[in-house]
Amino acid sequence: MDLKQQPLNVLVLAVGGNVSQGILKALAACSLTCRVIGTDLDALQMGLYTVDRGYIAPHATAPKFLDWLVSLCNQESIDIILSGCEPVLRVLAPVRELIESATGAVCFVCPPEVWTTCDDKLLTCEWLRGKGFTFPAHAASEDRDGLNQLVEKHGYPLIAKPRIGGGAYGVITVQDDDDLEYISRKKAYVVEEYLGADDQEYTAGCFCDRNGNLCGSIVMWRELLAGTTYRAVVGDYPAVKREAERIAGALRCPGPCNIQIRMTDRGPVCFEINPRFSGTTPIRAALGYNEVEAVLRHFLLKETPVVLPNVTRGIALRYWNELYVAPELCEKVRQAGAVSVGSDNGVHIEPYGMR
């Protein structure tokens, strides 16, 4: 079957989340013709109303999820499965080959050993140290001696994070001994030195081919709001770019990898690695660095070499927008478990900001 001669059937899981919505935006900017199927947990998820066909899905941790996913892929003749949702990717990573064998679709998720290392922020710090990169001083919340040494060397404030999690959920600034005592009673947290200033944070996207060879990168200075980028300035930040590319070259993760770095007195320090599409995926795509299209062309259509431009200019300012759904349509989706917006009325996207 020649995939280039027909629309590609692309399944995007968890389209209610911002990263999967970014994948949808990048698909819309793609030069390939795609039929997009989206899923999420209930009818009140806006992404379901922006795809060609939307389905209500079981939670990724539900016992029936994998059987449901295989059935949907076969029903819709899915060519490739994408997602930006960490709980979904956490489930998919160890069963990728099983899904591909059962469906014939490419299940695009990083290798399980890469996911395990990068999903756990303590293991990420240990990996950085083991590979000789600059890393945040850190200790597990259960390691009281390590916490005391961290305070003695770096003082307050410190930053405490769940070892597994994202979107700034559960992040706590440790200001004094009382805060440290509180954190020491929490399980599965990592405590790190407070790196640099808040206005010295960068996000770098690096893309590797199927053999782990680096094919391109893009770097943005950013400001965060509620755990995600809301102001971004693309630039030529050589020190950050060099460190991000070194890390990506050592990790050798096929596809996109998002590397979070802060500039400090000792230079750029990586504090988080996300081996997946990121929240800035649609910004990159709008500026010509479309990682989603690169994944389709290289991992699905087997095109080589991977072609990504060197983008060093661009500013993105994010804002809220609204999608309105007729109550009758929403109820119909609840009852049927699926929606095809092209054949249904009752969806309106606020055009504010469009000229």
C-alpha cells in the first residue's frame, strides 16, 4: 500500500490536553494530507470537535484500554498513533511493539528505557550526572542526609517536585526548615537546588532520526504560566543550543525530544528531559520547524534524510480562546461515544485575534 497516494489516517490520543492539541495544530500546518481521528475521556473536551472523527476513550490505565485501542485502530485503518499526554505515553511505551503487531499502525512513542529514565526526574538527574553533563544538585525526599547536605551547600530556596508528573503539578518552593521537614515526609519527590533566575529558562527541541542521529534543533527563551509556555522568543542561543544537542546526542531518542534548561553562573543546566512532543510543538510548526510532519515523513513514510530548518527568529504570545458546542451535540456525543464534526452542526470557534 502506497501511503503517499492517499490521506494518512492519524490517531491523536488525549486531544483535550494542550500538548495533543499542539499536535493537531502541527498536523493542520502539515503539507501532507491527513485524516485526523482524536480521542479523549468525555464529551467536554474541545479537541474532539476539531478533528475529522472524535471518540470517547477509556482511561489509559483501564484494563480494557489496549483492546479498545487496537479495535479502534483496525476500525479506522490507522496509519500512526500520536499523543502528547504523559499518562497515555507511560502506558504505550512498554507495549508499542504489541500494538504495532496487532494493528499495522506505527505507535509513535520513545523506547521504554528512555521513557523510564526521563519520566522520573530523579533518574533524569542521575542520568545527566552519569553522562558527564552539568546537572542540578538534588536528593530524594526520603533521603534526609541528602536533604541536609543540599541545604548546607546551596541554602534556600530549593525546589521540590514529584518524581513523576508534569505541568508544574505538585511543585513546591522550599523556603525554610519547616518546608523541608514537610517535604521529607512526602514520598516519591525529588528536591533540587534552585537554578538561576526565573527569567533564564529555555526550552530546546531536538529531533533525532530512527538511528538516534541528531537532525535539527530549535531553542526558545520562555516564560511559564500554570506550568506551560505562554511567552516564547526563538533565538540563536549558542550555549543553550550546544548543551541541548549534546544531551540529545547522548540520549539518542528517535523523534522529538524536549530539553528544559536554565542558564546559571556555571552555564546552562538541564533540569528536565521530555522524550515526546512538547507544549511548544505548534509554535515551532508555525515557524517552519514542524516535528509532527517530520515524524510522519520519516517514521511512517520512511523518507530520508530528515529535513528541518534552522529557525532562529520568532516570538509567540499565547492567549485563551473558546470553542462553543451546542448542548444537543454534546449530549449526542455522550450517547454515541463519537462525533464527526463535518457532518454535525453546533460547533463554533471564537475568531478573536484573526484578521
